[in-house]
Amino acid sequence: MALSDTAPQFDADFQARLRELFLWRRDIRRFRSAPLPGGALERLIEAACLAPSVGLSQPWRFVIVDDVGRRAAIVDNFSQCNADALASYEADRAAAYAKLKLAGLVEAPCHLAIFADESTPHGHGLGRRTMPEMLRYSVVAAISNLWLAARAEGIGMGWISILDPAGAREILDVPSHWRLIGYFCLGYPRLETTEPELEIEGWERRRPSDAFVIRR
């Protein structure tokens, strides 16, 4: 690889389009059944692997879930966890939760589970002696890459966090030291919007960025 003392220049038009991409990167729960083009998922995974990782450990592990039985078992896992979550709310909040569509597991043409291999020898432990959770954060960075790359191709992506991780790991028959970071549905969106669905449904409102910033 050649080294250079110059970097590409990204003009204002590119910066505006990049911000537009951020706006359109929504958590999708409503998918069309049309399959993704051949090689699309592999191409998105390649983009994910361009993410930074602590110590160059590359701890991400991708499981493409094609098997009908395993998918059905994941749907059952979600249904049980979703029922438990509903039972944790009361009154109006429970009614609001019951109306939400929180997964596109049945409709989405692609299922993708992403794990962190927390025992990887790669990277030789650099950067995680005091913060071992950096392995998981590295995987989240890869997920962000994948999500943006998918949106740039018109592909929607939804993160399913209402799962029992141990159960999902067993269903997918992966090593016990792999930690589930996210289970994702991918496909072409049935609806397009720049607004989070949870905000549209009145579950929560976004706050401005300055609400999260302090100075010291």
C-alpha cells in the first residue's frame, strides 16, 4: 500500500449528501419481500470490515441466517422476549408498546447476526487492557459502516434487540465466547422516511444534539 501526505478532498456537495445519508439511515421494520441482488450482502459486509477496530483486532463475526428453521426459532425467541417486555409496562405505556411494530423478521429477505469474538488473539490485546469492551465497540463501528453502505444502495436495515442473546447463540450454533451484538433484518423498505418510526408513533421524541454536550 502506498503512503501519501495528502488526503482526498470532499467538497460541500459531498458533505451535504453525506448528511442526507445520515438522515435517511433509519431503523426499518417494514420490508418488501423482493430479494437483494446477488452479492449485495457480501458487499455490505466488506464495507463493514473497513471500520476501525481496537488494536486492529477485527473482532466482528457475521452469520448470514438462511436456514428456514433457524429463522423460525429466532422469530419465536423474539416473540417471547417481546411478550415479556410488554408485560413490564403498565396502562397507557403498555397499550402504546403493543401497537408498535418492532421487527421485520418475517418479511425481510435477509437475516444477519453480528457477534464480537471476545477471545480473538488478533491485535495482541492492544488498547483493551483497561477497556476490554472496546472489542464490542469495534463491532458497533462495523455495524454503522454496514448500515450506511446499505442505505446508500437503497437497502433498509433494522436492528432487533428484543432477543435473548444466549438463546440466539444456541439457535445459530456459534462458539460460546462469541457475544451477540446485533441481529439485523435487511431488505428494501416498504415505507421511506427521514423520521424515526418511534417518533412518528409517539413513543419518544428526539432531542437536539446540544442536549448531550457538556464542556469541561
